[in-house]
Amino acid sequence: MGHGTSREYCFSTFYEYADRLSPLGNAPAEACADYVVSLFSALIRYVSMQNLMHDGGFSTAGT
């Protein structure tokens, strides 16, 4: 097994673990992109001094 294969296995194992651990699951790339776009849009102009989490609900799970 080469280095690349081992790294890919480690990442996929970590990703599966994180997906099981996160209450809402891991977001797809499109959802992450939508979140970033919303941060630069006028939709967020009245939000100030907030911690906006995009972590699949992990921060509200109390762990």
C-alpha cells in the first residue's frame, strides 16, 4: 500500500466517523458554498457580533 492510498483510507475513515458523530451529518460542498455566499450578501446586514456556526449541529449538541 503506497502513501497516497494510506492517506486516502485515513481520510475516508475520518470522514465516515465525523459524519456519524455530527447530529445533522456533513454538509455537501454546495451547502457550504451557499453559506459563504450568504455571509457576503445583504441578507446578513442586520446580524452583528454573532458566532455563526456551520457545523452540522455539533455545537448545539452539548458536546
